[in-house]
Amino acid sequence: MLVATMLGVFVSGWPSVILVAALPEISANLHASRSTISWVVSLPMLFGAVMLPTFGRLGDLKGQRRVFLLGLTISGGAALLTALSWNAGSLILFRTISQTAGFATAPTAIALIMETFPLDARPRALGMWAFVTAAAPALGLVFGGPMVEALSWRGVFFAQGALAFLFLPFCTRWLSETKRRSNIGFDIAGGITLMLATGAILLYLDRGGSWGWTQPAALALIISAPLLILLFIRIEKRAKFPLLPTGLLANPAYSMPAISEFFSQTSSNAVFFSAPLLLQQRFGKSVAETAFLMLPLPLGMCFGAIIGGRVAARFGERRGGLIGTTSMAFSMVLFLVGYNTKSLGLITVALIVQGIANGFVRPAVASAGGAALSPEYFGVGMATMRMIALLGSTMGISVALAASTIGGFRAIYVTTLGLALLATATMTRVVSHKKLTGTPEERKAQEQTLIKEMETEAGLTTLPAFEG
């Protein structure tokens, strides 16, 4: 069962980073502007963020196995259509369908693991699942770069579709259906309103430079966004099954980790999105070379998540998270200096530090947020944190585009430095719930227990920038 869920998540996630590395080539091939082609990445993230809780609830209602297999099937079929895209619009449409369907494998896989494995075996199972989620994009970079060079970007999506249908019979055979619930509802009005509000902000950042930041169309977008947010909050307060329970965010012990992660992911994903453009435009690297040079980023995230969980367990979530956010800010300084001096070595170090920093933030905020939740709200609370993190990742792409329009790569790194500092300031207000007491032997046993808990909670949040 565990292998089946890992296969599904791997198929859904491995093309994500190589897609970003190939965006300049795709833009030239389809004769689309960089801002237009950026929606290939940002729109699926926006839909996926809002749909994550819905997929989880749909699995409760119809069966997690059924939703997992349906998501994998649609994701694979739409990936094949993505490979046949004839213009930017068709590419954005098919990629959004494929990646959004791929997001269905995440909450359903977690539910299948939680149902199948006993309590004491869940941390290890979720840790393996989370490792595959993080490692899939790294493998995508290793194999995807040469694939793009040999077969063009279309070959990546043909391979994704082929792998999905190759793995589907094994997943069908190995997965067992979960129990179904009848007391489940969907917040359709809230989901639509949240997508419209977030989309208005993204479109303003995306098109403001070309339209003019103060032109009527741009102003209409930025004025409508807060009105839609207020409408969303009102809907959520009255909804029987809210998409984002407003009561959770009223608790600082929960909201501070969530807000800090939002800023962290906005900052990190802005750099993640712009790094391939920097390597190709500033240093003249090919797609395959760019993919290889970006490999330290996901590998650093894997390493940082492992070490960060242990640091947070031993010294508290606030301290572990602060190491991550301050390191993230430092990486932005390295990017800025590396760009100004045209030093590829500094850029490589910055990518490594950025990956490790992001890995440190993940288990700290997951553990702090999870500890603030009562057991009956753990599922919806962690899904909400994932949604907020994904919205931050989506926002990062538009922030990078808006900053580059204003001042190029320098403006991107100055902006992301400011966002990382905001994440650091918010992290100082995070409550550290984990305290080790007693004899050295007792503290050691407590530390191992906390590490297992953080592995579980980190497994429930995974890596948003690379997910789906």
C-alpha cells in the first residue's frame, strides 16, 4: 500500500521543477511572454491550494482509494494532452487540469496511510512518503534536463502520462478502500471566492507592469481583492463545512506559524521561479545545465527537513524556525551579491542555503501549528496550513514577476529579502510547545518521541513548492 501511494505521488510531482527550468524554452517555442507562461506554474498552484481540503473531504465521502486513483488517472491523461499543447492557453489549461488532479493524490495518500498503519508505525511510513514527495522533483531535475535537451519539453509530459498509466494497475491492485462518511459537506462558495480574491491579487502583480500600476483595469483588480477577502471571511463564518475555519486563525499559537510559513514560501518560491531565468540569462546555461545547477535546492530541502526536525525537537520550534528564516534571508543576500559580481559559485551556495533554510522552516511550523490544535481539528488544521503555504508559493511567482518588471533580478532579491525578514519577525512570536525535562536519559527518550511526531506532522505538510 505504501509503495502504491508513493508511486502516485512521484508521478504527480517529478516534472514540477524541470518545468520551471524549461519555461524560457517553452515561452520561445509557443511565442508567449514570460508573464503569460508563468501561469503554467501559478494557476495549478492556486487551484490546488483551494482544492486540497475538498479532495480530502471527497475521499471521506466517496472513498480515499477511489479519489486517489481518479486523480492519478486524470493527471496522467491531462499530462499527455499537455504534451500536445499548441499554444500558451492550451498548455495552461491542460497543465492546470493535470496538476490539480495530481494534488488529489496527496490528502488521499495520507488518509490511506493513516488508516492502514497502526499509530506507532505511522511516523516512519509518513516519513518515507514525505521523502519521496521531496525527492521526486530532484530526480525530475536529474533525468528531466537531458530529456528536455533530447526530446524538448513535450517529452517530459509524455513521460509523466506514460508513467501514470504504467503505475495505475499496481495502485489499483495494492490499495484497499477506506470507510466512507456521510456527514461531509463542501464549501463551494468559499472556494470560488478565495480563488477570485487570490486571482485578483496575482493578476494585478502579473499584469500591473504592462498595463500600468494605476490604470483602471489594474486598480479594479487591486480594489476588488480586499472586498472579495471580506466576502470570503463572511462566508466562512456562516459555512457549515468551512474551507478555512476562521476560528483557527484567531489563535496566535496556530496563526503565527501559518503566517510565517506564508512569507517564507512567498520569498522562497519567488527565488525558485526566477533561478532558472537567472542561470540562463545571466550565465548563459542550457536547460540541462540549469536543471543540474538547481539540484542543490531540492536536495538541500531534504537535508534541511531532516536536521531541522531534530533541532526543533531539541531546542524548540521557535529556535528551529528562526534558524530557517534567518538563513533564508542570508541566502537572498548571497543571490544579490552573486548576481552583481556574476559569481556562479555564490549563486550555487545561495541555492544550497535556500534549500536547507526552507527545510528547517517546514518541521518547525508544522509542529508548532499542530501542537496548537485539539485532536478533532488536527486534520482540517494541517490542511489549512498546507493551503496557506501553497497560496504563499503561488504569490511568490507573481511577486517575482512584478519585482523583475520594476528593477530586474536585483529587485527580486531585495523584495525576497524583505519577505524573509517578515517571516523571521513573525517566527519570533511562534510558541515553542516542546520542552525536554528530567534526566539526560529521559530527555533523550522525549527527544526521539518528538522527532517522530514532527516527522508525522511534516509528512502532512510536505513541500508546497514542489507538490502536485
